[in-house]
Amino acid sequence: MATSDEKPKLPAESGQDAFGSTSARDTGTAPRDTQWYFLKITYNDNNGKLTTGYCIENTTTYWNNYLMVSTGPTPLALRFRKTKVIINPNGQEWDQWQLGNGRYLSVRDTGWMKSQIESVNPPLWNGGFKDNFTLMNDWNSQPVSAWYQSTPFEGYYYWLYAATQTNACKCEWETAPA
């Protein structure tokens, strides 16, 4: 257990993290918006039924820190806040999102979404507000999608992916209680 003056250490991660490609990356500003949000996701389940859930994080197995979507409201919903904002010349806003646990919303080079530590330069994201409910990252410009897949020892879950137009989800940043 860490003492009060000792910083907690995050576990090491293997594999490649994706890096954002916004040319103005270093000119980002601190956001004026200090609100916490949930990422509400509407997707078609494996039976074609429209379902709404929330972004949650796998914290149990080899797929630790990979992101999934719940099949409805849940106390496990992750809280996010903006930590960097870049406004492109065309007025499009790109945001870096930090989770309540200090990690960042990211995507692996294989397309699977994951939380990651800041030092690996997490990508920026656009969408989820003001009638733009396609959430895209600046690494590959692909929308968030949900994929129903099995993992050993855990069963079937809807895993979040950002490397194809197929199964794209409606993503909304919903205000979280303080």
C-alpha cells in the first residue's frame, strides 16, 4: 500500500499504443469545461436490438484496461473529463479524455479501445456532443463500435473497437454527478 506521499504505480503494459496525429497536438489548451461525464453508448446487440449502455473497463484478466460497453445502466460506468482541447481552424473540437482512475481514453494499434497512461501520448477524440454522436479518434479517424465477443474464462461481452465503420455506435457524453 502506498503512503500518502508516495505516488501509486500503474502496472506495465505491453503492445503498441496508438498515437494521435493532430498536427496541433502541442497547442492544446486546458478545457474550461471541468465537468465529469459518462460515455453513454447506443448500439445494436447480437440479436439486432437497439441497446443503451455505458463505457466500462475490464479489470479482471489478461484484457485488463480494455474497454467494454454495459448492457444497461451500471454503477461500474467510467467517469471521464476533458484534459486537453484543440480547436481546428474549421471549428472542430478535439479532446483528450481522462478517466477517474487517472488513465486516458485510448485505442490500441489493433483498434481495440483501452485506457492507457498519459506518458504514451493518448489520442484526441471528436464527437459525442451537439448532435455529433459519432465519436472518432485522431489516430485513424474511425468511429467507436461495439463487438460481441467471447474471451476465455469470462464469457461474452460487448468490447469497444475503433478501426472500422461497421457496428458504429451512437456515443453521447452524459453529465455525471459531482
